[in-house]
Amino acid sequence: MDRTDADRADVDVDDLLKVILVLAIAWLLLEIVDTVLDLTFALVDAIPRLIVVVIVVLIALRLADRI
């Protein structure tokens, strides 16, 4: 161990700010991905309801002689 305690603690402020910036960007990207996945799963959950609405509309149009 050639390094002393003073060398280990000698870190530039700019380097620390860069590390914090990278961590903040990573956190924001994870939040964006989480939001996109939540929206995707919400749409996937809504597909059966949309299919039922389409079937009801098609039956109503057929009965009204619009198709």
C-alpha cells in the first residue's frame, strides 16, 4: 500500500460532480423506463375491454343496417 490516507481523500470536486451527474441521469432514465412500462402494461390490460367495445359497436351497426 503505497498510498497514504491523504492521497485517498484527495479527489477533485469536478470528479465528484461528474459522478453525481451520472448517477442522477441514470436515476432519471430508470424513472422514464418505469413510466413507459407502466403505460404499456396499462394498455395491454385495456385490450380485452377495447375488444368488447368493438364487438358491441359492430353488433349495433349490424342491427341498424349500417354495415
